[in-house]
Amino acid sequence: MSSTIRTLSVLLTGAAFAGAAPPLFAQDSPGEQAQDDAAEVGDTALDEESSAIVVTGTRIRGARVVGEVIELDRETIVETGQVDLGEAIRNLPQNFSGGQNPGVGSGGGIGNENVNSASTPNLRGLGPDATLTLLNGHRLPYNSASQGVDISAIPLAIVDRLEVVPDGASALYGSDAVGGVVNVILRRDFEGVTTSAQIGASTDGGNFRQQADIVAGTIWNSGGFVFAYDFANNSGIEARERAYAGSLLPETLLYPSNRRHAVTFSAHQSLSEGVEANLDALYSYRESTTIDGTPAQRIRREPDLETFSVAPSLQFDLGPSWKANLAGVFGRDRTRFQTSFIPETGPARVSTGSYLHQITSLEMGAEGPVATLPGGETRLAVGIGFRNNRLEYSLESAILNAQFDATQRARFAYAELYVPFMSGRNAVDGIEQLTLSAAVRYEDYPGLDQLATPRLGITYSPGGDLMFRASWARSFKAPTLYQQNIFSQAILVPAAAFGAGTGSDTVFLSGGGNPNLRPERARSWTAGVEVQPAAVRGLTASATWYDIRYDNRVVAPIAGSIAAAINNPGYASLIDFSPDPADLAELITGAQFGLENFTGRPFDPADVVVLFDNRNINVAAWSVEGLDARIAWNRDLGNDRSIALDLNGSWLRSRQTITSELPEVQLAGTTFNPPRYRARGAARYRAGRLTANAAVSYIGALVDRRLATVQRLSPSATVDLGMHYAVIRGDGRDPGLEFSLTIQNLFNDKPDVIGQTGPNTTPYDSTNYSPIGRFIAFGVRRHW
């Protein structure tokens, strides 16, 4: 089974993009080797080198990860013509492209806004703030209002791989890991200099892209470093260049113009025997432009985004078997935005502002064996730490000025135990392997809450080709500082306007941020099987069922008409028909502008017959379940030739309820939400210096229920092709000199047109379909 796990970790994940690279074409990564070491832990003791390896999904060195770890290898990303990690993660079937991503237009709701053209992972479509994104295991500063992390700020050239755990992992990593974890693993030992460049454009016009990068590094007896710089620039795609966007202002940018500079540095140095220092640092700057609006008034947005992070760490031995780690992080992510409202006649109005996120954290942990069982070593990992997240927000406009500066503090402690009951050392008929893992994490948010989140996992192999695994976990997400602190309003209007009273009766309306929010909570479990049949050489397959119950979701509870909500019994628990004057006074005190009275009479709490407190509140429940399945086959054909096939698919059901009295809302399979079905199949052929690949991406049918007439959107399938030729063969994973041609969306598949909810809303589902169309790129790469 050790080879099964290793093969799956590379081969199966490659289906997320064209030219999936099976192990036949890729070197074993540290994560893969750790899985193999775990499989053999019952037969031989962990050696010093392998035991130093920890993979995403566990803090135990050499332990088998319970659950699925999807690996996206840098080389297979490069072969598709993609130039940043945002493009790569958007092609993963388990990830939803909605949220904070370039190309997401208006009309998809506040959760699908393109604030600054950043790219944030969004596993299972639970939101960017419910996916934890790490760099070499370290947290990064949040981005904009959604509390996601801009993954495209890391140069692809310095990346070794992405490790994706699509399972609740708060017991290991804390807040945000409800949908799972995305960990960006950097190259460690790199020697020499590699440069690459790409130029490409969409055949229908727009998106002329230029990209270049350099990665350089060296190693010595006691350490090494690697450095990368990346530059990318693309023009926008105008509505006039796409027939399906003809209803929009012609100069509307369906895809923003974008210019990015990114630098990342990573180094390690042995200070003495058993002591090693590490440093990871990144800096990125991006500026972009979007345009929309109507002939009467154009809206031009020009945000810029600057982010940096520094993460030093120190690893040292505690005796012959235990190892300790001390790690810190400091980072900032600032988005400055400027929005110009340009009327057809008259002067323009400009609003400006910024989001400044800052993270400071320090963590200390230790790991080692605590007992020896017949099946192998029982190992324990423990740790403590603290984390401070800060958000400074400001907005200045002709009609509104708002600002706040808030900090969220957390103290935490964790423990994880790995127990190999059965292994090759003490196997019996019907039980070749049996391992148990258990983890718990305690977090204290002063003034907010105290939480303990557990996780249990088990793996079992009856022998031969099969491995079964299951996990159960609790996860949580602290409310974002934006949700808590964004300005609130207190508005008083005549009750007669809503049919709620007569005479002097009034209605009190409140909305916006809520400092009394509590953490969101989730329960998740998975069950999976992996198989590598000996009868079919090179074939691997896996399937995983997952079930997530996400409670106390923060929402503005009344999203539709307030007048209709009065007469809807489903909202009864959210509407107060006998408000307490003290509650009204508290809402007025916390409002940005105090009480905004539109009744024409002095405020009298006794006249208020209805209170609509529509501030953010912990009330929604989200049910997510589905099936991930993968199958892959690779074969060495001899004479420096090989072939590989790979298929990765996901089925998803996602439903949300606001209160138990309101009807359940189906999300998956509807516009601006993840599709029910998504898959990507890839084929790769290598013959000497030539590598060719092809991939098909499939998105299932969607339904648009936003308007009176329900519309069905047809399934979509796009074909990608790539060809790479090494003029000069190189050593290792970097070619000596390579030229490439890639074609994405070969047949120029276009999105279906949907109804617009406003004159400038995007007339297609911009979260599931891209306006880029057919894209052709030429590239060159040279290792010096």
C-alpha cells in the first residue's frame, strides 16, 4: 500500500489541470516519501531523515495522513501554460472559482466580489474565509474583506507543490479550516538559475499577457537558499469583444487589466548539530483596473494590493528522538482602492479607502515517540502559541466616511497522537494495517469565545490492494473583523410604509456589523477507499465521501423585502414586535451616524412597533456533502517513452437555511454557486525530448432561479492542449532549454447568457465561466 499512497498523491491530483504529471514523470516529493515511511513504520524504525518530514494534514513526523491529500505539482502546472497558483487552484474540481478572484463580475452577491484581482482558494464553495491557506505551514495575512489569502502573490517558479486537504482541520490548524487547508510548499534545495517567459492572448481579443520569472539558489554543506522574482502583465477584456456581453457598456472590463510583481525568498541553515534555522519571506505588489456602469455613469475602479510576510523558525533536537520547533510570523496585506463615478455630464465623484490586514503569531511545538507497540511507535505532537489579527479599514466618499481599527487575539494549545496498532510487523489475516490518530486544539479568543475542537481518524488495510480510511472532526471559524466592525446604521421610518401600523407607529431598522458575533462551527466526517490492483499495472483509484454540517453561519438574515418579511412566519424569530427601549438605545449608540430619523417626528421608543435587526448574525446553517473520485493509469513504454491517463471528479450537494421555519435553499447547481458535477480528465505522452498533454474540463448544468422565469444553463466542456520540447535536456526537474505551446479552451467554449438583475450586472455566471475564451501562449524556459 505504500506505493499506492505515493502514486495517488501525485498522479491523482494532476487531473486538476492539463497534462497531469504522474510519478513516472515527477520526482518523489518529501510529502510522498513521508507517506511511504509511514507505511513501513511497523517494519523498521523511522530513520532520522524521514522522521524530519511532516506533511499537510498531520503534525506527526512520518505518520500516515488520515484522509485525502491532493498534490498539485509545479511542473504539471507549468505544462498547462498557467502562470500563477490562482489559475491552478481554480481548475481543481474540489475548489469553487467564486469569491475573491479576477474575472468575477457583479451580480453574484457580496460573497463574490472582485475587490482587488487577488486569487483566494475556496474549497467546497464554503467561502474563501473557510479555507485556510498556508505557506510552508505558516499562516499568511488576510486579504480585503473576505478574510481569504491571496495565493497568487507567491511566484510559481519557487513553488515545489501545493498540498490540499479538503477536510475540516481546525483540530490541527485552528480557525478557518472548515472547508480544508491549502499549503504552498516551496523549493528547498535548488542549485543554479532558471529563467522563463511566456506571451499569449485570447483569440477573441483582449487579455494580452506577458509573464517572466527567475529563480536562483545555491546549497552548501550546512544550508542553502532559493530566491524567485515574477512579473506578469495582462490587458483587460472589454465587453465589446464578447458577443454574449453586448448588453453591457462596451468599455466594461469583463476581465481586469493587471500588473503584478512578486518576490519570495526561502533559506535554511544548520547552526549546530541538531539545530536548524529557516526563513521564508515574500513581497508582492499588484495594480489592476476594472470598468463598468451605464452610459449615464461609468464606474472605474483602480485598486492596488501590497503584501509582505516574514516567517522565521528554529528546529532543534530534544534528546535522541524528540524534535522541537519555534516559529513566528509577521505580515501585512494592504489594499488601497479608488473608485471614480464618472457621469455623462458634470464632475466625477471619487471614493477612496483601504483594507490593512496584519498578522503576528508565535508558536512552539514538539514531537516524538511516547511508547512502542507491536505495530510500531506511538508518537505525540504538542504545542502552544498565540496569534493576533488586525484589520484597519477606511472609506472616504462624498456621502460616507467610515473607519475602524480592530484586533482579534487568540491563544491556543494542541495535541495530536498517532497509534499504529497493526503493521507488517504484527499483521494477521484480515488486518495488515490498522492505525488511529486523534487530535484536539483549544483556542481562547478573549472577549469572544473559548473552543476545543477534536478530530479522530482511522486507516485500515485488510491486505493486498485495499486501504480504507475514515475521519470525524469539529471545526470552527472566528467571525471576521470586517463582519464585526463594519459600520452599522439605525434608521427610523413610518410603520405605515410597511403596512405594520398606523398613526405615529414607527419601524426601527438596523444593519451592518455586529460586535456580538460568535464563532461559526462545523462538524465533518469522511470515509474513503484507495486501491491499486496488482492485476492492472500502474492503475490507481480512490473515492471519498464527505459530509459537512456548518452551523452559526454569519449572514444578514433578511436578504429580501422587509415588507414581505413582516408577513412571513419564517422570519418571526428574527423580528421583534415588542422591542426593549434599552436595545434600541444600544443600537443608536453603536450606529455610525446615530439615529437617522425619516418620520418627521421626534423619536419615541414607545412608538416603535417593529424592530428589524438586520445586522450580521450567527443564524444560518449550511449542509454540504458529496463524493470525490479519482482514477489514474501510467505506463512506461520503454525507449524513453511513457503514457499516463488521469480522471478527477467531484459531486456536490450544498444547501442552506436561515431559520428552521424558512425553506431550505439549494445552492450547488445554481448560478453563482458551485456546480453539482465537476471533473477534469487528462492524458500525457512523453517521447524523449517531447512532452504532449491534453485535458478536458467539465462543468455540469446549472439552474438560474434568481428571476421569475427559471433558466437552465447547459453543461460546459473545454479542451486544453500543451506541447513542450526540450532543445537541451537538463538535470533534475528543470530542463536545459525548453520551448512550449499551450492552447486553453481549444474550441472556444462560451458561457450561456443569463438574465441581469441590474443594468451593469454581468450577463453570465462569472464564478463558473471565464470570459477569456480560447487562449494561446508561447513559452521558453532555460536553466543556467
